[in-house]
Amino acid sequence: MIDIHSHILPGIDDGPSTLEESVEMGRLYAEAGFSRVVATPHWVPGTAWMPGRDAVERGVVALNAVLAKKQIGVRVYAGMEIAMDAGLGKLFVQGRLPGLAGSSYLLIEAPFQQMPAGWEQVFLKLKGKGCGVILAHPERCGQLAADPAMFDAVVEAGVFLQVNYDSFLGGYGRQAADTAFYLAGRGYAHCLATDSHDTAYRYPGRVQKAREAVEKAVGDEAADVMARVNPGRVLAGKGLHAPTPVTEKRRRKIPWWRRVMGYGG
Ligand SMILES: [Fe+2]
């Protein structure tokens, strides 16, 4: 498997503080069945979290060297999780925002409360510059979760959505769980990712359980597109597939009270 969202690099953001912990995360990734992981440290304009591309690339080279030496079968690639901001188009032109693993896909962090005014223009600008825009964990954005119809506009704007595995297990609360299942059912959860930060709380260990919940809700084929096919296409710089939405017929088979609770199966 491939993870397109991970805070595995040490000493850059709120991920691990030591290289040892990063290596341990690499081991947990291998154990969970991952072979490729994109390191996506936070990049938040106007804060201490604005790592240069070279710092991220150096971190990736150093971590890969240790992983290879310890014969841990995981390879790390460079990327960033870029906070949503009105000035992103300009920053991209300046070459400050790297794509995921050298691709043209940018991972943009969904705000936790409101989408900024003019978000449509920001995405339009980035897309106009040849970027693929992937919005990270939109199920955790309060405004979007409270008004799921907004997701139609986001997806119609050509934005791809990345949902966190742990959201399906309630790791970010009930609203995020309901929204994650809603997005999966609509065929809007283009990619699943771990958003791992450490070795104990936000780590790759619960992926299998989350995947089973997704498979139960949307079927094996759509789950495979979200978990394996599309992350692979991100790394290859190819267009992403839209996972098949859950049909009304299948939705009807799920008892109404489970649908209301957001648990599909
Ligand atoms: Fe993240």
C-alpha cells in the first residue's frame, strides 16, 4: 500500500522529534502493509512550520538511508501538507510548494473550521498552473461537515478529496466519522491516507480495521480504488479515478438507523 499523507520526518512539525521514532514509524508502516510513504510535513504560512523543500528532501534521504540499512521495506518520498491560504497560487509559481513525490499533486490541508472566502479561486488558480489539488481530511472541516452539499461544489471544482483512515473508526469524533462515510458513499473519497504523526496514537496500525469498515460500507472495489489504486496514480502523476458511489439500492439495504449513525454496514 501507499500512504500519501504522513508526518514521518523528525523535528520538522508535530511529527516525531527523533530519527529513531521516524524509523519506528517506518517499521509500523511495513507491518501494516505499506511499501511507499509520502512525507508531508505541515507548511503553514506565517508560522514556524514553513520547511524549505531542501530540508524536506534532506530529511527523506536521511530517513531512507536508515530504513534501508535496517532492512525495513518502506521507501519515503518528499511532499508537504500545505495549509489552505489565499496566496497559494503565487507561492506555487515561486517554486515553494512541492508536489507529492515529485508529481504535480499538491496536498492542501482543509481548515478545521471554515473554508476561506474565495476558496474556489485558489483551487482554480492552482489547477490553472497544472496542479492536481488534493484536499486533506475535509471530513474534519466543521463547515463542510455541517453542510455536506458543499462537497458537491468542491468536487465539481475538480478537487480530489483525501479522507483519513482513522476518521472511519471515530478517531476524530462522531461528525468526522459520519462525514467520512458520507464521502465514501458519494464516491468523493478519492484517496485514503493515514495522516500518521507518531508510533502510538496517530499511526498506521489501525488501517486494516478502517479498511474493513470502508469495504463493508462501499464494497471491495471502491475501497480498493480509494486505498490502493488512486494513491498509486498520485505517485505516478496520473489522473485519479472517481470511486463508484454506493447505489440507492445498496443504501436501502443498510438499516436506516445505521445510515443515520454513519456506519455503513
Ligand atoms: Fe496531516
